[in-house]
Amino acid sequence: MKEIVAVDIGGTHARFAIATVEAGRVTALGDALTLKCAEHASLQLAWEAFGRQIGRALPRAAGIAVACPVQGDILKLTNNPWVIRPAQLGAQLGVDEHVLVNDFGAIGYAVAQVDASHLRHLCGPDRDLPTNGVTTIVGPGTGLGSAYVVRRDGRCLVCETEGGHVDFAPLDSVDDRILQRLRQRYRRVSAERIVSGPGLVNLYETIAELEGQPTRIHDDKELWTLGLERRDPMASAAVERFCLALGGVAGDLALAQGANGVVIAGGVGLRLADHLPRSGFAERFVAKGRFESMMARMPVKLITHPQPGLLGAAAAFAERFH
């Protein structure tokens, strides 16, 4: 049994927790402490602030998830002033062992280890995810994250992808209008332009154009609130269209990756927890022509763990050093 520090670094917040790992698994995850990145000049200073706030010496091992590609000698996070140099992390943080993973890769590790109680059924057969085969993970948030987990004989391999940047595939006349409108703005329209938090604005504006109505709202956060609470008809219609598009792209990625199970993650996914089962998500997920019966046999879940990034960062360490 080994104690480590789990860290999940985003654009605005950095979350820290003490975790315990053993035999390749996370056996305990302590309470999360959330720090604002803007209030600390570097990861090292935030790390030291975490140690002071919990009032103890920190373990000399860490699993760290960062919201950027983990490539090259210098990592620069979007909307975050910190610069991370992987080669110097051990000395800066005073750790002997550490693992650095992309934030959505961490979600993959979390899915591989999370208890079934943190996987809420969305559609398909109401059974646990298969213990062998591929699980596709799709996570709408600020962008559209994608990864997949390959399980085989009790072991797992997490593969990060850029699946959120596949082409948007229209399926009806409204989708055609969405694609036509966005093509005027972007040379290539990826799924992320629609299936992401900010993508709701694109849907709302297209629906307003179809209805011959003015666009009164231009902030995606306000649109999500109004749409989910059904306080604005066009915002509600945009949320419904978002659920259709999410179902379509999740099904496409599962089909492309040869999956036998799917997990929806991301901040937007969690906001839609009560809405997705009542939407057209499931219909679009299975609408794959000759493969509809195969898609209908696939369990689709929503990860509801309160700190999947921290759990995944710790799980990545456990997998690497067990």
C-alpha cells in the first residue's frame, strides 16, 4: 500500500487529494482541495500550499493530470499561466516517482477503475460494462474529449484520442442547416463545434435563424441554464438538438473503435444526467444503418464520480507502478 498525491490541473482550478494505491488499483481517495490557479504562480507553489493547508508532509509520489497534450519539453495549459517542464517536476515537487497524463486520459483511467455505483445507466441494455473489449469515452465540456479503454484479462490500456475533431455528420434537414451555417465560419466543421459547452451557441443561433427570430442570448452558460430549466423555447430546442448530436457522435466513435460499451463524461455530460435518458440521444446513438441492432446491444453509461480527474490521475500512477 502506497500513499501518493493526486493532482488534476485545469484552466481555472487545480484539485489535490491524498490517494492510496495498491496492486495497480486506487484503494482510497481523500477529500479534494480545490485551489484557484490564478492565485498561485506555479504548480510548485500550489503544491506547497496544499501541503500547508492539510498540515502534513506530502508523499513522495504523484499522479498528475493536466488539461493539455502531454508532449514535448514544455507544457502550456490553456487559460492557465503555469508552465510545466516534465523533466523538472520530480525535483520541484520533491517526489521520487510521478506520472503525468492528459486530463481526458485520466478520465479513461477513472472509467477503468470506477465502482459500478458511479456509472449511471443511459441507454442500451441495463448491465455492467463488459470486462473485456473496448469502452469508448466521450466527454463534452469546454471541448469534446475522447478516449477509449481496452480491457483484457483484468488489465487495461488507456488510449487518448482526438476523436472530438471528427467531421460533424448531419442526419436531418436541421443538421444540414447547422452544417451549412457553420461552414460559412469554419472551413471544416468538426463535431466539437456543436458537441461542446460553447457549441450550444451555434445550435441556438441556427435555430433562431430557422424560426426567423432574433438571437437575444450569446453566452453559452446562460443558454445552458435557460435551456435545461426550459425557460426559453429556443434555448430548450438547442439543448434537445445538442443531445441528438451527442448521441450521433458517441455512436460514431463507438462504431469506429469497435466498442462494446460507452461512457459519457465531461462537465456538460454531467449537467445532462437527467435530460439525456428523456431526449433523442439513444435514438441517434443507434441510428447507424445496417449496424443498428449491434449498437442497440451496447450499454451506455454516464460517469457520476465527483472527482474523476483525481481518481484517474491516481489510477494512472497505480497502473504504471504496480
